[in-house]
Amino acid sequence: MLNTVAKAQKNKTDDQGTKERLLQTALRMFAESGFDAVSIRDLTSAAEANLGAIGYHFGSKDDLIKAVFDRLAIPVNERRLAQLDAYERTLKEKGPSVESVVRALIEPAVRFAKDKESDGVYYSRILDIAYTMRPAVFTEMMRAQYDEIARRFIHALAQALPELPRDEVVWRYTFTIGAMLHILDDADHADRVKTFSKGRSDSNNPDEIIEKLVPYVVGGITTPVTLTQSAKSRTKPRRVPKR
């Protein structure tokens, strides 16, 4: 009986080890080559697993892609919500703060992406590939991991900026995500910040990114909407009077 229990426990441990090895291998290979270029055979061979291991542990390659996406998105979004919850608990006492909302959105993602000791090193690259290549499962993954986050932060920004139409808040939230993803990707590819600053600035430094990006975003989000409204009014078709 003891041998049977010990054997079952060993098999369970081996299964968990194989699943984790497949996940780590997929993170690395997808980040390096994209989703389509990496086959199931490539993954299992690199992870030293049998060909049926992905089906056994995940169900399909698409399910493995979802697991990779979850591995990267969940810790960031949990930290974002924790910071946003902490901010919202202070609202009655301190009042709304656009900077606090923006920092709760940006800081967890930047720190995770620049943490060389965690899976975060793959964060910006996987998101970049997902946005660019648009795998079939991408829309579902985005809805599952980011729709509720987006609603929470858009609502928090709208509360802090009641003078802005909600549609304008949605635009500015979306631009914020774009700016953040772009700078997270810089050090891994073109390294333009370091090049153009002649080495004085570094887009691999999370503290520097946060302290530069947060005020930049706050400035954009809090810009009065009057210019946008006047631009819209200039593009409206002129009414032709009835004769």
C-alpha cells in the first residue's frame, strides 16, 4: 500500500514537473519565434517531453497559449487591482487622484516586465506578438484577462475627471496602454531611448520608466477636451438651408 501511495505521489510530482517545464519552454519559444512558428513537436522536444504531453496537460496548443498568457497577465492584473483598491479606500479622505490611478495601471506592468528573475522578461514580447500576429485565441484571451481591468480603470479615471466625456476617457486609457507597451518593448529591440539620449537614459530601468511615463500620461489624460471638441465641430458637415 505504501509503495502504491509513494508511486502515485511520484507520478503526480513528475506530471507537475513536466507541465511546468512545457509552460516555461513555451514562454521562451513563443517569445523568441511567435506562436505559429513553434510546433507541438518543437515544444515537446525542447521540454524533453513526449509528443502527447501538451494534449495531456493542456488539451491543445491553443490552450497552452492561453496558459502562457494567463501566466503573464494574472500577476500583473492582481497587483494592479490591489493598488487600485488601496487608492479607492482613500477616496473619501484624500479625494480623487489621476496620478494614483495611472500609477496603479502602469507600475505593476513595468516592474514585472523588467524583473529579470521572473517570467516578466517575456511579458512585453508576448503581448507584442499577440497584438501583431493576432492568433485565433487572442480576442478571447484579451476579454478574459483585460476587459474587467479596463472597465475598473476607465471608471476610476472617469470619477477623477468628471469633466471629461466617457468616450474621451476610453481613448486616453487606450493611448496609455499603447505608450506603456511601446516603452516596455524598447530595450529588447531598438533601444532608441539609450541611443538618442547618448546613454544618459535607459528603458531597461523600471524606476526611470515609471517616473517618466506616469507624469507624461497624467499630462495627456488631464488635457482639457475643448481643443478636441472644437476640432470635431470643424469637421461636422455644414447644414444647407432649405429653399
